[in-house]
Amino acid sequence: MSRLAREAVIASIATDAPGPASPGPAGAAIALRALLHRATALTPGEHLLLTELLDRIARTA
């Protein structure tokens, strides 16, 4: 799990504060990346590509 996804998960568990009202593309990418392992409709290649793209978007935060 990437550092950004790990931090997002820890923050959501460790605090009662609501998340940002509009997390933007980076926040959405982090959230989707954290749950991507549940996607069963993707081939291994598609999963790898989507993982790379989401990581790239998340780094723009």
C-alpha cells in the first residue's frame, strides 16, 4: 500500500473529524487505490495500469 493510502486510512480511523468536503482528484485517487484490491472485473494488466495511474494522480497532492 502506498504511503499516501496508508496515511489516508490511518487518518480516517484515528480521528472523528470529517474528511475534506471536496478532496479533489488526488483524494479520490487515494481512496480508490486503497480499495482497488477488491475489484474483480480487471485483468492483472489492467489492475497494474490503474494502480500506476492512481499513484501518479495521488502524488500531485
